[in-house]
Amino acid sequence: MKTVNRIRSLYANTVEFERDGHRIRPPKELKRAHDLQRGWAAPIRDGIQQVFTFLQKVLQAKNGNAEQINFTIVIDGPATVDEYCEELARAESRIPEILRDEGEIP
């Protein structure tokens, strides 16, 4: 049960991560990179749902039944990772200037 509670906690943390991301107002120059990160926790939540579906199948299997449970859990990366990396690389050398312009650093 301890493992299930940890998985449940991980799921709750991904939801909180997404909510926190919506509360952040990035500097204008970094808005596109920020927008590309939206939904990044969704593949993790999907993977967790797949784990729970697998566990449900295990619990439903009858003891002593020769039935074999075949299950594959697939966790894909967010679709926007490459685009995000390109956007970040474009802005990376300017981050100190961007933050200074936004009043984030002196």
C-alpha cells in the first residue's frame, strides 16, 4: 500500500506542478518557452493511470488462474520538447538581459 500511496502522491504533485505553471507570468521574451511547457506533466499522469489499470487487472485475476496478464505501460515525452529546447537556446544567451529588463535582477 505504501507504493500505491507514493504513486498517488506523484499524481497529485504533477497536478500541482501544472497549476503552479499557470500561475507564473513569465517575461515577454520567455512566454513562448513557458507556453510550450504546458501539459508536460500529462504523460506522467497518463503513465500513472496505466499503472493503476494494470494493478486493477492483477486484482481482478482469480487466484490459481493460468490466465496471463499482458500489459505494456507506455510513457511518451511531451510533444513540444524539441520546440521548447530550440526556443530556450534562442533566448538562453539573453536571459540575464531579459530578467534585468523585467526587473527580476538588478
